[in-house]
Amino acid sequence: MGYISRNHILIILIILLALLGVMYISLKDNISYFRYVFCPTDAPLTNDELIKQHCPEDKSRRFGDLKMQPGLHYAQPSTQRGRTDVNSVTNWNAPLVWEGTFDRVLIDAIYKQQDPRVAVIVLAVGKYTRFLKKFLESGEKFFLVNLKVTYYIFTDNEQDVPKIELAEGRRISILPVPSAKRWQEVVLSRMKWATVTIEQKLRDEADYLFMMDVDSVFHNTFGSESLSKLSAVLHRGYYKNVPRKQFPYERRPESKAYIPIDEGDYYYTAAVWGGYIEDMYKLVKHCYEQSEEDAKNGIEAAWQEESHLNRYLLYNKPTKVLSPEYLWSDYDAVQPDIKVVRVSQIVKNYSEVRPNKGH
């Protein structure tokens, strides 16, 4: 065995270190590629343990797969027939959902197979607890029937929450919140409570989230056709033949909800909207933070959370737009293009149920 000098050993060590460096760069690049393609996150990934830590299963991804079971019988779709009295697609190519634009048998079968967990947040503060019974009872008849649903009720009067018989896989969760002196504070607080609850609770309990007004009643099926990454509902008062300059957007540039007079797609209601839990989190957190900024500057948006919601949805387009079928009002006559009223806000004496008067 020949003699190996100290210089030879040093050269060998340098070569080994160089090889290790090349292996490290290659491994790092592969991990970065994996992260880029499969796990869009900014967290550094260096080994399998960190990949699992920073790239958890994105449950919302599986809801993008529109799979159905063999043997399902439904009407053959047509490329030539359909509703001609309404538009069924937005100009950014998202579905605009009306009765007659989808097959209930097919779409419910697709989403039933996905087995999503749906959360519904409602505020029932002060005298608004009186509306809970009809909301919950009608929801059990018509809202995402045969799917797992949890009603998260934010209330300052827990004892007024009615006992409702719920179907299997459906439940009620009561979350206490403080009372308010102004109904505007109640409206604005919903974004805050939703943000906090998603962070602390809903991420582990739900795949989708809907925000709804409690003074509403379900009249017909509100089904799986409403589910998407981000679903918004057209306001019944502004959904046809109304120029965007007449939308009741926040028009003061000082407000974070400001929309210029020559911008806007639709005017959306804040009484019903929903989406994937993480997309809803981004939305409610943004609107909450923006309303807080307004408050610091002594501004309250024209229609509180609805103004901030419309601003957000203008620059972050919804992936489904639901027609006013999904939120009509008992105050208004039903229009000919509304074939089915799925949800309607009930007539009430605002000066009696609200803690203060005003728009």
C-alpha cells in the first residue's frame, strides 16, 4: 500500500466537498421545483420533514376534480338549447348561475362524492335572534341537503338560540360575541369575528364557508351549484339595466373601499357569499383590516362591509356569480327572469329590531 501524503488527503477532501456541494445544489433545486409545481408557498424546504410541514395537503385542490360515479342517469346536455333571457357567463368567463343553467342531479352527485364540510356564519345579536328559528328550519329543508353543514351562530343571547332538529352530519356551534349599540357595528364586526374564527377553529372543521344574514328564509333548493373557490351573489336591486356609475359603491377616495365612478362589474350583496375556507379567509381578513384603517381615519364606508366586499371582488374576481335567486327580498315583486327564489330576506320593522336608526 503506497504512502498518501498530506497534500493528497487535502486534495481528496476538496474533491469530496465539491461533490457534496453539487449534490446539495441539485437536491435544493429539486425541492424548489417540487415546491413550485405542487406546493405554492414561500417557506424554505430542505428535506421531507420540512416539505410535510410547509406543504400540508391542500384540501381545496380535490374539490376542483369534477368526478362522478358510473351509472348516474341525467339529461344529455345540449350545445344549442338553454336560457336565452339571461346571461350565464361573466366577461371573465366565470359561470353566472341561474335556474336552468345546470343539472341538479349531476352537480349534486359530483359534490356529494367530494364530501365537503360546509360552515355557515350568521350573526344573531340583540333582537335578531328572533329570526334564527325560521332560518335554521328552512336551511335544514333546502340548504346543501345531504352535505355536512355546521351553523356557526355568533350571538350575545345564547339562551335565545332555538333547539332545532338537525339532519345527520349537521350541527350548530354557538359562539358568544359582545352586544353592540349601533347596527353598523354589528355588520362591520362580522368580518372581524369570521377572521378570528377561521384562524382559531374553522380551518380544522370546514372546507367551504358561507356568510349569510340571519333575517332570511330558504324557500327552494340552495345546492351544490353554489360551491366554488369564491362565489358572490348579485344584488337584486342592481342586477339589470343599471349603469355602473349608479351602483352604491363607496365613492370617497379617502376610504379603503373606494371604487372610481368608471369602474365596476356588478354590485354584490353582503347578505350571502361563500367559497373555499382559505379564499374566504383572505377576503374577510382583508375587508376587516381595511375597515379598521378607515376607522382610524374617521371614515365608515357607505354600506359598511358590503362596500369593502365589493371593492375586494372587483379586483379579485369571484369564480362563480350567483343570480339574485340566491338572495331576493319579500319587499320586492319577483321578476320574470327569477324562476326560483331560493332565499329571501323577510319583511321587518328595522326601527324596532335594530339598536339604532339610520340606513
